[in-house]
Amino acid sequence: MNKIDILLGLQWGDEGKGKVVDALTPNYDIVARFQGGPNAGHTIEFGGKKFVLHNIPSGVLTPGCVNLIGNGVIIDPHILRGEIEGLAKAGFDLRQTLLIANRAHLILPTHRALDAANEKALGKMKVGTTLKGIGPTYTDKTARKGLRIGDIASADFRERYESLKQHHLRQMTAVDFDLSGLQLDGMSFEAYEKLWFEGVEYLKQFQFVDSEYYINEALDNGKKVLAEGAQGSMLDVDFGSYPFVTSSNVIAAGVCSGLGVAPSRIGKVYGIFKAYCTRVGTGPFPTELFDATGETLRQNGHEFGATTGRPRRCGWLDLPALKYAVMLSGVTDLMMMKSDVMDEFETIKVATAYRYNGVETKQLPFAACTETMEPVYVSLDGWRQKIGNEKTENGTPKGSPTEWEVKRRTENNIPEKLEDYIKFIENYVGVPIKFVSYGPDRTQNILR
């Protein structure tokens, strides 16, 4: 009996999950997203082209791979239509390879308006959301008020939409939010609502499935399935830096409810992390750097949000947080991204503990969002050399595969000091690092 493998982000999102899913996809028949929505931004680069995926699973660029948007995902039909049409222009027709779960919830235009209203009401305590309507949609899901993909075919869909819209308008009136001045992606609410309904009609050409049956039957029939998460473990609604979190379960447990599979059917759990840390939006970030080193990480790593364009906060690697995320999801294989960003550094710091209320601890305290945690650092020598310095043509390394396989390299290609850095991390978290990325292209990887 086949088991479903999982790929998760272990930090605050933006770890590089899209590239890794793209690299792993040739080994899988199905890639399935299990949570999140268009607040995600999974970037894949190859052959000089760049693709940013929001709702669509990152296996979509691999011929023959089926991609499923699971029931735990929330969908804005207008945004999803734009994403599909953008891929079609690049030569990727998804009409036969993209499936959408009937139970996936819909993001209404008023959900996005509520998102803006809630942030305005919070003032200085705002979460720093992407304003894509994520929180309000998950709120309606929990409150049993939401609309789902399968409802699109209902004869009374428009009436149910209007009823939920009026409920949202009453909520906005309560916080004195003026809908008339709201701009959604540069247009009025009314203009966006019109495009939203056009998006609903557009999605009817795709196959809607009961994803729980589809996934389990696929596994029973010997298919290999990879579950793809969005955001990062430290943004999990239960175990992240609450309240500065996303609205869904980002950890491995979210796969069970987000796709409808039993815990016993989970196989490998791939955990993705950067060689340093980044965060977008408000919330605690113990190792954040406000100096020239932080700016170097930002510029070298091109640390600007794929969805929002906002500059990311940057800092040293936080090992207590990484080990926490590994524990929560039972990670079996680690994958380190963006090691090349620190090629020039003479010294690299790594946080191995925190000082909290005068006590040193390696655990994340419950009050991490309201209390100051001072990181305790260990300094390591940098490797001071380029990793994978092959010449390139049109963004693809010379002599590298031009098909869909991963470029295999060995430990002999890893600088000695980088290998020391990798082993230090492995020894701390107790899980092997199997994959090291040293650039944005799908071929710039070392398999250990």
C-alpha cells in the first residue's frame, strides 16, 4: 500500500518549496495542495523563465503529473483563473491535469474587504496579512457559513452568495468600514465582483472531485502522491507565533484534514528551510538583523515577497525554532535552500538557544509574542567561495540536464566549511539534510 509523502516549510514561509516540489515531481504521479490559498507564492525558475504559483500545486510544470487543489485550500476564482491563463500562455494547458476538490472553500470579494476592515480595526496590532481574504474565509468555514467549490453547480448559488455577502456587509458596518473606497487589485469592489463571477463560470470547465476518495483510491492503486504545503510551520494557527500566524494548519497533521487521508498513510516528510531565516509581516523574529548583514541577506537572496512584493525581514538561522518544527511534523528528510546567499560571509552565526526572563532555554515559550527572547549564538566559519560556479546560458547551467530530472552532485562538490555548517545543523535537529540548493534554477541542487 503506497503512502503519501509530504513537503512542508519549516520556518515563516518563503523557504523555496516550489522549487523543491518541481524537482521532486518526476518521482510522483500526483501533487496535491492541502491548505492555504492565494496568499502563497511558490516560485519556480528554469531555462531563464520564472513562474510564481499561488493556488496551483508546483507539480504543474511537469508533463503527465496530475495536480489537485485539495479540500483544505481556499480559492478566489478570479485569481485562480488568472493563474491558469498565465500558465496557458507559457504553454501549459491545465484542462486535463488540474483537479479541484468539491469541498474547497471559496474566497468571496467581501472576504477580501473584511480582511482590510479587520486590519484597519487592529491598528498597530495588525497581523500584516496579504489582504487576500484568507482569515475571513477560514473563519466562515469554521462558523459553518462558507461556500464551497461544489456549491457552484447549485441552482441557488447566487442567492447563497448574496446572503453571505450581506452578512459580511453587516460586519463591516459594525467597524465603520467604507466599502466604496476599497480597491481590490486596483479596481472597485463592483468591478472585482463582476470578474469574480466570471471566474466562477471559467472554473466550470475543470474537473471537480471528492478529493478524499480520489487520493485514497490513487494510493490504493499504486500511485505516488506528494502533498504540498504553503506558508511555513512557524505560521501554523495552533503552533506558530500566534496571533501573527496564518489561518490553517501548516504542519503535517494538516494533510490529514486538508486532503482526507489517515495518519497511517503518511510516508516521508520533507522539511524545507533556508540556510538563514526570513519573515514577512508582523510578529516575533528573535534572530532578525537590522544591520548591513541583514541587508546583504535581503539583496543577495532577493528577499521580496512573491505575492506581496514586500521586503522580507532577514536574520540568522534559528535552530530551536527549526527543531520545534521538525518535532511537530515528524520530518524525515531536511532540504536546505539558498546556501549560496551566504557564499561571501567570513563568519556565520547560528542561534542555538534563547535567553528568556533571565533563563536560557532551547524551547519556544508560550509567551514568545509578548516577551523578548534574546538569541544565544554560536559563530561558525563561512565557506568564502562560490557553490556550483558553472557558467550559464539563458539561466540554465552549461552541460546540465534540460529535461525534468534533478542535477545530481555529490558531497565532493560541497565546500568544507559549508559541510561543517550542514553537519552542525544535522547534529542539533537530529535529521539528515539530503538536498542542498545553491541557486534558483531547478538544476542547481546537490543531493547528499
